Amino acid sequence: MTPDALTAASQSRQQLAAVAGLRWHVFVNSLRTFRGRVELASRIFISLAFLAGGIGGAIGWGGAAWFLILQGNVEWLGALLWPVFLFWQLFPLTATAFTQNAESSNLLRFPLSYRSYFLIRLAYGSLDPATAVAGLWLLGIDIGIGVARPSVFPWATIVLLTFAFVNIVLARMLFVWLERWLAQRRTREILGILFFLFILSFQLIGPLIAVYEHRSIPETRIMGQKVSAAQRPLPPGLAAAAIAGTIENRPGSSVVPFVLLASYGTAFLWLLNFRLHAEYGGASFSESAGRRTQPSGLPVLRPGWHLPGVPGPVVAVFEKELRYLSRSGPMLFTLIVPLFMLAIFRSSGKNEGLLARAPNLTFPLGAAYSLLLLTNLSYNNFGADGGGTQFFFASPVRFRQIVMGKNLAHATVFALEVLLVWMGTCLLYRPPSLSVTMATLAGILFVVPIDLAAGNLFSLYSPSRIEAGVFGRQRASLTTVLASFGVRGTLFAVGALMLWLSRAYENSWVELLVLWLPAGFAFTVYAFALNRVDEIALDHRENLISNLGRRE
Amino acid sequence: MDSPTISTENLTRRFGNLVAVEDVNLRVAPGQFFGFLGPNGAGKSTTIKMLTGLLAPTSGRIQILGLDLATHMVEVKRQIGVVPEGMALFGRLTGSEYLNFVGRMYGLDRDTAAKRTAELLAFMQLTDQPKALVTDYSHGMQKKLALAAAVIHGPKVLFLDEPFEGVDAIAAGTLKTMLQRMIARGATVFLTSHVLEIVERLCTHVGIIHRGRLVAQGSVEELRAGVGARAADLPFVPGSSGEKLTLEQIFLLTVGGSRSEGQELSWLG
């Protein structure tokens, strides 16, 4: 049968099947290599971890839904749906190590209908852990409702499916629009300003809580009602209201919120469609909007950076790394996530939550979280270089110097991040005590060198090409991600022990030894690993060049 | 013959059971413009990768400028320039930032790197979009930038893997001018290319690799003389009627010509 003989619908189906087949062949072929098999094992392990979280959450959420309905507190269903909603939307942004968007722009060279393109983009993006876990939670809630009120089960299923659809479409819509906004400097700056205004707005939460926390219970209840009223027109509130209306036998009260919920879905779908249609039509945004100027002889001389006492090649790599980072909107976005998380935790109230109860933990926890976010950078050093990695092998520079330049850049970024977290802690909570600050810094000096050393080795053993400028395509290999969690788990445990010991023995000499001796040990480990880098890089050059040079 | 700039002894590279390059013995003299030819998959890129330290040989020896590559890798790399397959550019730098970076990696001081960057950008006519990222350059611009990066430190030997692939006539002219200037200054150029007309015009010496083996090596005249006798027996070769053989004809005679002649595709008629 020739292509002409195919109807549009069957051709579309055939294309979707071909893309699914392509992904399957890519997967099967990846198993030919040892690395591919290790990657599969990591994927299975991580999937099991997410499955456990999903099933555990589903049981908890289901039990809560069942209990709330039996107790007659159906208005509290929203309190169950909000965490699901926030997890679904925030997890892909805050845990980019587990989130990956497949490269689908290559598909545009085929005679793909827009409908097929749209479906492929939607399907690819939807197959992520957030959807799977949150989907299980919704299933738990649905079953909980069904057990408590079997007659409501069909309607609750329809509403929760619609809620799931809204979440999927919203997450995809946010991704494609963020990608578009972060692709150009001007929109990125506007987004940055909006983000900082958003962070600053959290400053209002403290005074607001201070105003209400000493008020009487009726006043607090009034405030609670206001919050409840404010969340009602939003998707979780609407889904909860649609179910609650049916449970309370008020059909009118359930249809209107359901229609509004579906309207949200339609609006998000329209916005997603708007952007994808532009991409389908060839719209592409990049940093290069530099103005064309006439050639004017020799260009202006701009010498590279200079760091006193640091060898030229190390500075050159350092400069290159920071330039790359500054041009990668998605990576910059990832780096401000710790502040975002501090603000989110702050919004839970002055006297609630772990950080509010133990404010001294805020700074060390924030610093630890910042380190986790550097996984894609420090455990996949060469990922963003892609084919450029060949140059490192062709150049007369020892790999240890290249790696040192990269480590220096990542350590600088991390130091800046820690400084921001410290400032955020001071602004949103309270300044950490001097001893906590010193202990955290000592912990950092212990953790970071070993972490960088481990990252260097994994970068050479298990490289993975990433697209620095595209949202959701900055992920290291899952094996690396998993290994990084193991390394960091151990390091954080030792760091916590150091903190505890320094607090338990209030002798300044003991404290000094406990805090700073491990740091000395860590630097020795780093130096030892660095000395091995040249040999390992040469042994793995083919793997590095072929893995990083190819586009998938 | 002077002590060769590039020499290999029984250079071999295997990928599992596949022998990509087998017992290759190359000799490239100082100041030669050497064209390394071969059909697709013959082993050209594998050879150039081994010569530039991007790939380890399975066996055999490589000497560049009299230095053993295995034991003097950094010293050799300091004196050679490379435009590898795929160009090895850093897409998210501007052209000027990239050249500055490369210059400093080759040990140039900041001011010298900046000065040469400016000169190279002007020579390669890459100055009209100073803020554009390399990733947004056209293919030809990227090729020019890759060549500029390969020469910024003034190498004695230049290895170029398909430098003219996808390059327009204007850019190709610029590249050729630069390469001829380097030869005039005593440098050695080793290039692979599928564009045989360009190789014939530029190269003084040629090596032909076929199925991993070096099947011919020498000046174009030497190769012509080598296949001349066979050409006389073939009716389609103009050499049989006293005309001079082109490099393309020498190449086809050496590697056995097209294997798909006479075959047809069922749906194209």
C-alpha cells in the first residue's frame, strides 16, 4: 500500500505506532551494552521506589478520603487534592533529575499531521514519575470515596479523571511555555524579576500570620473560610466541590464546579496547543537574536578572564562553564528552586512544619538540597559539552585541569547558592546561630570535595548528553542519579553525625577536630581522585566521545 | 625523503570483530598537503582519530613530528591542530568566546588569544554577528570557526576531517586560502575529503584507504603512473585514449568503482 492510499487517520495511527516502535527499538538496542543494562536496573529500582511512594500515598489518601466522608467533613476534600495538585506541578520542576522530555523536534521533518505531533508531545511528557505517583494517589482517593459512598463512585471517577487531565495538560503547558520564555534573555530576565517579586511576597506571610495567630478561634475560623473561598475557584477546589456537591445531594453544586474544572482543562489545552502549533509551524527561539551589524574590520579585543594563581586552561574552562550556565535558562531556573522551597515551607506557617519547629535546621537542609540540585551538573560534567568533548581530547591540556576548571565553576555556583540559602534563611526564618553556620560550612567542606570527586568519576564512566537550553532535557543517566543519591546519603549521614558530635561535646577543641578534620580528609580524597582522572579519561575516551557526540 | 612529519607502523584498530583499520603504514613528509581518500566506511575517520589521539589504536605505532604519540601525547597535541568529524564546537559560546577559550587551552596568554581571535574572526568573515551563539551559526560558518580554532595556536601539522563538507563556494575559498598559506609557511596538512576535485587541486600527495587497508600512497603523478597500465585496458577511462587521468578516475580504479551499476530501484524505474 502506498502512502497515497492511506487515509489521514490511518496514516496518523501508523505514524504514532512508528514512533512507539522507535522508542521500543531504542530501548531494546540500549540493552546491548553493559551501560544500558545497568541503566535499566537503575530505572527498575527507581520505578519501584516511586511505585512504593505512589501506593503508600494512595492508601493514605484513600483512607483520609474515606474518613472525611464518614465524618461528614466533605468540604475538606480540597485539602487532599491540593497536595496532589502541587506535587504534580512542582515535582517535575524541583526534581529535574527524574524528569526528561524526549527530543520531538526531529519529528517535524516527517509528514506528521499536527494532531499526531500534538499527541506525541502530550504523551511523551505525560509519562513521568509525577503523573504516575499522583495518578495512584487520585486512584486511592477515588477508591476511598467509593468505599465510603459507593453511589458517588462513578461521578467521583469522572471528576478525578478530569482533574488528572487538567494536571497533565497544565504541566505540559507550563513546560513548553517556560521553555519558550527561558530561551531568550529578555523574557528570562522578566521571569527572573517576577520570581523574585514572588519570593518577596512571602515576606507578607509572616506579618499576616502574626496578625491572626493571636486572634480568637472565631476570627481564625473566618480567616480559614476566606482561604477556603479563595481556593475554591482553582482546580483542586473545583474538583473537591464537584464531588462534595454529589455527596451532599446538591446536583447543581456539583455540575457548575465540574464545568469550570473542565473549562480550566480546555483553557490549558488551548494554551498548550497555541505554543505547540507555533513550534509545528517552525517557530524556534534561541539566544542568538543578536543584531546584525556590518563587518567593521577587526572586532573588539576581549581577553578572557583572569584568576590570580590559577593556570590559564583551568580559568578558560571555568569561564566557559559559567558562560554556559548563564545561557541555560532551565539550569538557572533549577538553581533558584532552593529559595522557592524555603518560601513554600515558610508559607506553611510560623509555628508549623519541621523548619519552623527547628529553625536551626533550615540552613543545613537548604544547603544539602542545593547540592542535590547540582546533580545534573556535577555528576555529568561533560553532558552539556556534547560533541565539544572531542576538543578536550584533542587539546594539549591534561584532563585533570579540565575537570578542575569545571569543579571550580560548580563549586562557585554552589557557594553562591549556599549564600542565597543563608540569606533566604535569615529573611524567611531567622539568622542561623554562629555555631550552626560554622558547622554547616565545615560539613560543606567535607561533603563537597568528596561529592565532586565522585561526580568526576561518574561523569567519565557514565556520560549522558544533555541539552542545556531545553527544559526537561538536562538529566544525567539514571544510574548516575541513583549512585549520586547513594554517595550523598552516606555523606549527609556523616555530616549529620559531625553536627551531632559538635553539639554533644561542648569543648571547642573537640568541635574543631570533629568539624575540620573530615574536611582535610575530604580534600585528600579529592586530590587522589583527581590524579586518576587523566588515566580514566583516556581509557574511556571512545565511550565519552560517542555517547556525548550523538543526538538521540 | 626528510624525516616524516606523520608516520605510522602497522596501525590497526579493531571494534570487536570488525577490523576498521589494518596494518596501515603512512608516511607524510614535512610541508606536504596530503589528501587521505577512501569510500564510506573505509577507515578514514578512524585513522584520523587515532592520529590525533582521539582513539587508541589496537596495535601499531604513530609518530608525529618525530614524537611517539602514545608516550608524548600532550607534546604532540600542542603542535597539531584538529578539525575532527563533527567539529567539536561548544555551541553555547559566541564565536569570539570560543576562539578565546581554545587559544587559552593551547597555552596562549590572554592578550595573544584575544588578538588572534580578532584577526581570525575578521579573516574568516565571522564578524557580522558578534553576539550570535555558535549553535546558531550556519554550517559553513561553523566549519570556518572550527578551522580558525584549529590554527589559533599556529600548529605545525593540521588534521582536517572533511573540511569542505557542506561548505559553499565562498567559504570553501576562504578555507583553501588559509590552508595554502599554512603550507607556504612550512606546515603540513592532512585532510580527508569526498570532494575529489578539491583534493586534486590542493593536495600534492594522496593516500587511498579501502576496507581498512592503505592501497595506494604517493604523489598524484605516482598514483597516476601506478594505475595507468590498468586504465589503458578499460574502455570508459579517458586515459586509454591518451588523456590525463583525473584523481576521481585514479580513485575509482584503485578501489574498484561503483558496485551498484546496472541495478535499479523497483519503484523509481
